[in-house]
Amino acid sequence: MEIVKARTDKREYKRIVLPNALQCAASMNVSVGYFSDPDGLEGLAHFLGSLFFFLFSFFFFLFVVFLKHGGSTNAYTASDHTNYHFDVNSDCFEDALDRFQFFIKPLMSADATMREIKAVDSENQKNLLSDVWRINQLQKHLSEEGHPYHKFSTGNWDTLEVQPKEKGLDTRLELIKLYEENYSANLMNLVIYAKESLDKIQSLVEDKFQEIRNNDRSCFSFPGQPCSSEHLQILVRTVPIKQGHKLRIVWPITPGILHYKEGPCRYLGHLIGHEGEGSLFYVLKTLGWATKLSAGEGDGTTEFSFFTVVINLTDAGHEHMQDVVGLLFKYIHLLQQSGVCKWIFDEAREPSEREC
């Protein structure tokens, strides 16, 4: 497989496949997300990710020493994957990588399980006071109930402790089952970024990660769209936690990753979100209706995605909300009539190449 680099990228890359099928091109990506949560155990995949993150943080010199070596570590659970990552000073990298192999045989004790259920619930309590999380869950609620996108993704005390007990389920055993059935090496990708030679990095990876078992698990597939006609062309008004007015317009779209070379969402996001003279935002700001505008793709998989425009409105802009929406669609119509402009396409592409 050819590794495509940006024109300005002078770094070296090497892709290897271990005997257990773990792919290497430090960040570990597991192709299991909250879409794989069992019925009645919403948030289990996120809970497993949270527990693993705790185990790694705890065992890396009790985390305190890790931070003293200029390190940081985190994890997140998305719809179809879970990611664990860390960074640390180069002189401590091999030790950190050694502890990063907890995927081989994690210790999921009853005490650690209960501790993390409480931690997940605490995180959810914090999210309840976040407008971003509240809107995100509202958007999920306004989708097909039978589609996994509709799920409550993060979990809380009720979904991970109360409801399972009522059904006679042991959350810890279900957690172990999720891990043993789905955390298979062929569904995991490891990326290492270090100053060592490629051969040295390969040797480290082969030494530390080839013991991860390979169940030859098939990749998860979640066909179908989360939104049908009944979920489109609707207006929802919400009362935010923070003061202010935000207008969100969301379109279900074909995932941009299927057209990554052309980058249609990047192109449209660049133009709709532009702040220069003559842009949509420039007009809205001149009218005194908006203070910020962003546009782009997000919250999707390889099967579906969404393109979202978010406009921070002034009080006057809130009073003229329909006019704001009208200007947005007029601008979109203008872009449709104008077609793709090559120099704008190249301009939008350059930042993404520099980020490689």
C-alpha cells in the first residue's frame, strides 16, 4: 500500500503488519465504538474506553511521573471506533510504550469497574451543563430509533448500573465480554511518532504488541441512514444553558471520506465559513446579525455524515433568524451556480496538506 504524503512532508513512514494482523503505519485505534453497545447497556463501549484509559494512566508511574516527563494521555469513543493516545518526552518513550500494551491482558477488577462507572456518571453530569453535549444528544434523539446513531453514547449510572441490575446483568461481565469478543488485533491500528529509526520503531512494536490476540473479527457494519424524510425540514427551538443565540442548520450528506481526494465538504466549509469581504459572514456582521460563523462536516461514519453551519446570532440577528437562513441559502445557490473554482479549491487544500 502506497503512503501518500503532502508535498512539504519530509518525514519517513513505514507500514508493517504483525503476525497477529495488527497494522502499524502513540495512538491506538480500535474499530469498536458506541454503535456496538449491547441493547440495554448504553455507554458500555465508552465505559470500556474510560476504564482502559484509567488503567494506562494509573500504571504509567502512577501518572504523576508521566506528567513530569512532559507527557499527556487521553482517550475518546466515537460511533465506530475508540482511540487511545499519549505523548511523552523521547527519553521516556519506550517505557510509556511498554505500558501502552495493556490491551493484551487488561485488569478489569470489580473495584476498578465500580470506580469507573462512577467516573463515567460524573462525566455525564458535567455534560448535562454543556450546550454542545445537550445539542449533540438532541440531534441523536431526532433520528431513527432503530439506527445506532440514536443511542445515548456516553452512559451514566442508570444505564451502566441500575438498568443492568434490574435485568439481572453483571456490568463487569458484559464489559469483559465486549472486550474479549471485539478487541481483536485485526480491528486495531497503531501509529507511532518518534525520533528513532523506522527499523527501531518496528522492533519495539513487534516486541510489545504482537501478543494482542487476533480473533479474526469481522469489521462492524452499520448500513442505513439515521434520518428519514420525517426527520428533515424541521425546526427545533431549545433553551441554552449559556446566554446567547445560536443557529444550527444540519444536512445529512454522503461521507466526505468517500470523496477524500476531491474534498467537497472542505471546499464548501472553506467558502461558507469564510470571514473576508464579500462572504456570508461579512454580510451578516455588517447587518449586525452575527458575531461568528463556522461550517463543515462532522459526526459521521463511512455510511453517513452531516454538514453543519453554526451561526452565533446577536439579539437583532435572533429577531431576523428567517432572514439569516434566507441569506445562507442564497449564498449556497450562488455557489451552485458558480461551480468549482480551481484557485479556491487549491487554497482550501493547502492548510490540510501542511497539517499532514
